[in-house]
Amino acid sequence: MKQLPLTKQQLIAAMISLSLGSVAQAALTINGSTETASSARLSWGGADSLSEARNIMYKSNGSAIKKVDNGYGTTNITNSSSFASSNNTARYNTTYRGAFGSSDMIPISTDSRSVAVIDAETGESIYEKDADIARPMASITKIMTAMVVLDAGLDMREEITLDPEDFVGPKRASSRLKSGDRLNRAEMLLMALMKSENPAAKSLARNYPGGYNAFIRAMNRKAQDLGMTTAFFGDPTGLDKRNVASSNDLVKMVRAAGNYDVIRRFSTTKSYDFFVSNYSSGNRTYKANNTSSLVRAGDYPIGISKTGFINEAGRCVVMETRVNNRPAIIVILGANSSATRWGDAKNILNSLATRRTV
């Protein structure tokens, strides 16, 4: 049989797959197993491990992670006894060298307004473009929303009903959800991270201890704890144009989010069929797909992902990846179109695949 030549994209994908080895093939490992620090931190999400992610939340009431990365220093992860080894705890330590200093820069140019790419193993910048300027982040906000929800240790099985106020925000936004829809907290979180449904994020904040305003305060307090000096959060959805942060600060947020297995798995789930209950309009199935075309396609190893868009922010995306056996965090803000956003992302990912490593 005649073999057809590989396309450039197929060749790049093959290089990435070879560099990943067994990490790319395996389902995401639950933190708390007796794995190394690297595999515990850099585990990968996906639809195959979605049921495991829900089990984590149901067993731990959402508090699987006790302490998370502060965004710029040493990471200490302490897991609850549900997932720990025989001594009831499991600690992993990952140290990042320095701040955003010089490193082996990847030779690319990007069209988005602000971009940051860091080597997550060293914490060093390998590409920056206006990375210290605070910009609107749109639905990238929902990563912070998810961390605040999980930090609260709430019962993820508790049913939440969408109210009319969950559909009111700083901007009009389309939604396939309806007032009166009922999902449990876990499903609302999956809906917010994977499908980026704004009413789901709003309902999670409204059902936070102390209410909506307490949730917003917790978001900003969390940002301060992570050293996000340029960040401000005015709402949990990202529809508020006041939600801003620099690309370098969003790197800190993504790094911290990497310590939450649930965020890894939910944000990289390709699709999910939700069974939605509603007393008024009847029950229905909501078939949802991930908002990231890269996650849906599955051509690249992506461990965390979140997209965003409002007019003021442009097209945005953050992600964590692992190429050439090295982890990287990518932040892209202010692309003028989806084509620009995904073009810049693929350019970065392909450059990482051919990057010289020490």
C-alpha cells in the first residue's frame, strides 16, 4: 500500500505525542496517588476522566485541594484523606525559579494584543507581548470563579435552581439555559468551565456562603493572595468589562488552577449531555460542547483551557500544555477574531514542539 506523505500539522502532532509518551495516553491521575510531583501537578483532563472528576467532588464536598500554588513561588499541595496514601496525606512540592526573567525565547510573532508564554517548570518567560498591561479578560474570569467555589468546600451534590436574576448582567449574552432550570453544583461548575454558560457562573456566586457580594470579595481576595497585582473582578462571569488582569497575572491564576483536579478535568471536557430538570417548562437534554476548538479537536495536549470574549476584551484564551516533556502556560488576550486567537495559539504550540530543551 502506498504511504501518503504527512502534512505539517500531522508531523507536529506526532512530535508532540512522542514527547509526551505515556503521559498523553493515560487518563488524568487523581492527586493523592503515590505519583511524582511532576505527574501529580501536570495531569491532563478530558472526557474520559469526567466521571472521576465528579466522584472527586461528591466524595470530598469540593475540597480535594487544601492549599494551592501562590502563583509565583513554591507549590505545596495537600490532599484530603479521601485520595491520599496510607498516611492520610500526600504532599507534592514544585519549585519555580525566579519571576518572569529571560530564557530560551521561542522565535514567533503574534497578532493578539497581549500574550504571555512561560515555562511552567522554571517559571521563566519564553515569550511576552505587552504582558504587564491590565486588559479585560472576559470569561477567563470563570477560572477564578471555579477556584473560589472549590475553596469553599461546598456540597457539590446540592441542587441549584436558576433564578431570573442569574440572567441579568452587565451585558446581554445568549444562553440555552432557562429560569427554573435545576442542576447540582457540580453540573453548574462543569457548565461554566466547559460551555462558559454565564447564568451557571452567576448562580454559583449567588449560592455562595454570604451571598453574591461575599463571592466577589472572595474573588478579589484570592487574586491578592496569588500576587495578581493588576487584577480586579466585578462579576463571576466575565461579562463585566471591569474584570481585568495582565497576561502575566493570568499566568499566576492558571498556575494556581492547575492544582485543582476538577478544574483540569472540567475545563478540558470535549462535550457533555446535561439532563436539565425544570418544573415549569419540563425536563430536557442539553448537549454541550467545549468552547475551545483546540480541546474539541484533540490535536494538542491541553491540561487546562478557558476561552473568553466580550467586545472590550476581544477573543481570549488561556491554557496549560506539555510539549517536549516540558510544561508551559499560554495566555492570549485581545485577539481581533477567532482566527487570530487560534492562529496565535497554534503558532505558539508548534514553536514549543520544536523548541530546544536543555
